[in-house]
Amino acid sequence: MDKSFNYIISPEISEFRRFSPKLKIGVLASGNGTNFQELINLSEKEELDIDIKVLITNKDDAGCIKRAESVKIPHKIIRSEDFSQKDLFELEIINTLNNFDVELIVMAGWMKIVTPFFINKFKNKIINIHPSLLPSYKGGSAIKDAILNGSKITGCSVHFVEEEVDSGSLIMQAALSIRDDDNIESLSKRIHILEHKILPHSISHAGFLIRSNFKENY
Ligand code: GAR
């Protein structure tokens, strides 16, 4: 994989905050789960003081499931199709997260829009990673949209989840150039490398705010 490219990360990366006891997180993911894997790796190496209590996915065949199984992180598949109303689907997720007593919810490739009902249950405790420099290219096809638009720079963002989709206070962003010969796959690979850098640091920062009840002043 191409790791040699120029990028900017802001705020600049510093050391992870230490959490004792470890920060209890729940991960929501719909896909392959490479971001989730990075969290597993950092946790196993004891570089990031997180305790991944549960993985929730909405897809039977999501790659993240195997990643959870391989390190015995509990996982639960909650399919929206199994519920007559979105509230009931979200209630199942809420109950699961509460059962695991998580302090921070990390959307790492979660491809379902969450409603105010869900967000208000975990105010200022949900963060999301998105593959663009928000507020540019919100929505489900951010990488493709940046290429189609002829953008020269794009990146990824981690933000607190608030009611408007892909909005909410930014925690961290990384920017990189789009090359003339980039396609969705090549650009996605480089964005993923940056996502794996900013998501753990954003967790560290959000965890610090949550533990110090600091979000009100953020
Ligand atoms: C990541 O690129 C993330 O930014 C994106 O899904 C991918 C998941 O990758 N999230 C969204 O598009 C949310 N709107 P992963 O499964 O390899 O971690």
C-alpha cells in the first residue's frame, strides 16, 4: 500500500491521553472494519487505553464481525429490516450499548443515519468518522463526489454526532491531495491511512472531554 504521500493533520498529533480505568467504548460499523481493527491493535498494544466493550453492526456479512470474533470482543448484529420502525431498531442499539455500559460510542463506518431519538440518549458521547473534509461532501459517496467534482484536496474528519447529518463539532481532520490519476479505490486507500491516524486520537480527545465533563465548554 502507498504510504508515501503528503498530508496535513490538525490538531497536530500528540500523545494519547491515559485513561485509568480504560475508556469503555462501543463501536458501530457496517463494513470491512479497518478502523475498528486499528482500535483493536492499539488497545492490544496498550498504546490507547480503551476497552472495546461491544461491536454493533447492521450487516450479516460485515468484515468487522470476524475482526471482533478473532479477539473475542462481543458483537451483535442488529438489522434495521427486522424492525417495523426506526425507533425500535435504534432502541435495540441503545439497550445494547447501555447493557455494556459504554462511555463513548464510535461510529467507524456506520452507514445508517441516526435520529435525534438516538443522539439525545447519548448527548455529546457519539463520534463519527467521515471520508471528506467536512462540511464538504456529506453523505454516503464522499470519496466519489470529491473526485467527480474535480476537487484537488480532500481528506477525512472526526466529529461529534449532532442532529444534522455529518455535522457537529469537528474534533480532528486530515487533508491530502487528489492526484490526477486517482480513482475511488486509490484515493480511498490513502484516506484510510489517515483515518487510522485521526480516529484513535479523536477517541483520546473525546474521552478526555467526557471524563472531565468538559464538553459543555468545548
Ligand atoms: C471509512 O472510510 C469511513 O470514513 C466511512 O466508511 C469507511 C469505513 O471503513 N464512513 C462513512 O462513509 C460514514 N458516512 P472501514 O470499514 O474500513 O473502517
